[in-house]
Amino acid sequence: MNSNVNKIIGKTFLNIAKELEKKDFGKTFNIGVTVLGSELGTDHIIQAAEEDQRKLGVNVVLIGPKMDTYLDIVEVQTEEEAHHKLEELLFKKEIDAVVTMHYTFPIGVSTIGRVVTPTGKSMFIATTTGTTSTNKIEGMVKNTVYGKVVAKSCGIENPTIGILNIEGAKEVEKQLKKLVEKGYDLTFGQSKRSDGGVALRGNDLIMGSCDVVVTDSLTGNIIMKLFSSFNNGGKEEVVGYGYGPGIGFGYENKVFIVSRASGANVVRGAIEYAAETLKGNINCVLKEEEEKLNKLNFNDFLKENIKEKKVIAQTVKEIPKEIVTAQIAGVDIMELDNAVAYLKEKEVYSEAGMGCTGPIVMVNESKEELARKLLKEGEFLA
């Protein structure tokens, strides 16, 4: 047989073996669920857990006081005891994941929420609780990776990525595109608004324009609450899968968060979410992505590219005013004043403005091409 054919067959079987290794076929997962702390009582949690055990073929272990249920119970009397116990059970591998309320993650770990849009599409929000980094831009870049990991573990091989149009979004887009140029595999989605682009507006959230929405945790947390409780008057979260698993490089505990206001549907969704990511071997997917990034010297990339920019807006050079009718979009709101000052240093008069889709730099039409070139050189545009 031709040696090239042998190589192709060998590579095919190797790839199949790797895929099989990622899956845990036939394994029954043990998923813990803490009961104490809900604003809605305990009955709905027990109901959701019992239904999911029957439906999903997982073993649900309740962590709380003695209850009337056929499920396994690890008895504790307080929320503090419950959190100590869940960590012990995870450490001893007596449970594979846990669904709980109000959990404190270390810096570097944050959660990937999952909502159901009004169009019926499932959408991941990266991130919703915790803090990936104290630097917002760095945090959102890492959130992109973590959102991709969780989506892949749920069976979406090439999840589309969109960045919520908030402060820092343009800088995040620029850094992600640099990372792609270095060889990292990301699939950017597009806004469904007429002007398109990676930046997502509120309409895109409703439509579910991308599989993964990248944002900071505080904004993501608000999105989760709106999507899960808007059709119930805000008091109870009734739609979705909860705030998701805490994820970060080197962090292997699978702790899934729900709110104290999460109703039975959301608790049920969170258990299902946990089971799905476990079957997709989320830890294996995370390690694979980390290895890819290590080959690209990801940590060095972050140090070199994400740093405080020199503030130049305080010493704006005065040059003659011009009529400014050309609009240049794409500069982040946090860098808008610096971008204007930078152009004036280069003898191009400009003004800051705010269009319907975000911040803009306004210049004379005859200087637009030059201004765009300068803003790219100054790293204000992606």
C-alpha cells in the first residue's frame, strides 16, 4: 500500500482516538446541587434536580438539610457548611461538578453564562460573574478564549465570536485580530445590523447574532438577569441555563452558578449545562486551547500589547480649525480624546463626536485617508 495512504489512514485513526478521548461515553456523572440560600425556597430546586436525574441520566447529589426526596443527600445545615462540603466533594472527586449560589472565585476565574434569546437561540455570555483580570481589556481578551472553550465543550466546533459594544470593545477587537494574525483560530461573527462588524448592539443580543458574546462580568451579569427574568416581572429568573461554570487556566473545579432568584427552569437548565460540558470534557478542551496559546507566547503577547497608553490628550497641540464632515468610526471611547490629540500632533485637525453606533473622529474630507492611516499607525484603529 502506498506510504502516503498509510500516513493518511494513521492520521485519521489518531484523530478519531483523540476525539474519543475527549468524550466520556457511558460514564454517569455525579452533579452536586446546593439547596440553601434561594429566595424562592427549596422545593423548586428539589423538583428540578429530580426531573434532571430522570431526564439526563446523571446522578444528582443534593447538599443541604435532610429533605423528602429519593435523591442522594449530603447533609449540611448552613450555606457556609455547604460551600466547604462542595469543595471537599470536588477535591475527592465524589462529584464531577456542582450547581450553587453565590460562590467566590479566585481572580483569574469567571463564569460563562448561557441564555435563551427571544428567537429561541442559545447564546453564551463571556463572562457573568468573577473577575478574569483586573485589566478590563486583558480580561475581555481572555473571556473570548473561555467563551470559545465552553461553547466547544457544548458541541459547537467553531463558535462565532462577537464583542458587545461597550467601553473597551474596539481595543479588544484590535487585540483579538492581532492574536489571529499570530495564528490563533477564532471565528468572528457579524452584527445583523446593516453596517455589520464584530461589535454587537442590543438588537444583536435579542437576535442571538453570535454564539459567544464577549463582555466584562458586571455587564454580563446584567444581561443574564434581563434575559432570564424579563418576562416574569424581574422577581424570578425563569429562562436559561444560569451564570455558568467558573473557568480559568489551571482551574479545574467545575462550579456552576445560579442566582438566589433562579427558579426551577433555570436550576434545571444549569444541571443540564453542567452535564453537557462534562460530556464534552470541558477540562480537556481548555487544556487544548491553553496549549495552542502557549505556542503563541500568549502571556508575552498580553504584556506587550495590553498596557496603559501614554496620555497625550492633556497637551493638545493647537492647529487651525477646519470644516470636519468625514467620520471615522472604530476608535474606542476610552481612547477618543487621545486619538484626536494624536492627529493634531500630526498636523491633522480633528474633533471628537458620538455617532449612533458609537464614538467617531471627525476630520476634513480631504484628510480622511491620511487620518485613517495615522490612527492605524498610532494603534487607535484595528
